[in-house]
Amino acid sequence: MTGIKVGYFDQDARITVILNQEVADAYRKWFALLWKASKEE
């Protein structure tokens, strides 16, 4: 549960906006790598 619902944000909700395209692409690739690694056994 993220604490975000339609029309409601609780005080612990967090949103991150990455404005730099290179940083955003690197973050996306890193997250995909971690996601893939978490599924492997």
C-alpha cells in the first residue's frame, strides 16, 4: 500500500519526479535490473 488513493494522499506518501532524461533512463534501467534479479532463483 502506497498511501495514495483517488482523491487522497496520506502524510507518508512520496512522489519522485526526475526531470533529467539521462538520470530517469538510468533509474529505469537500474529498477528493471533489480526487478529481474528479484525473480531469479
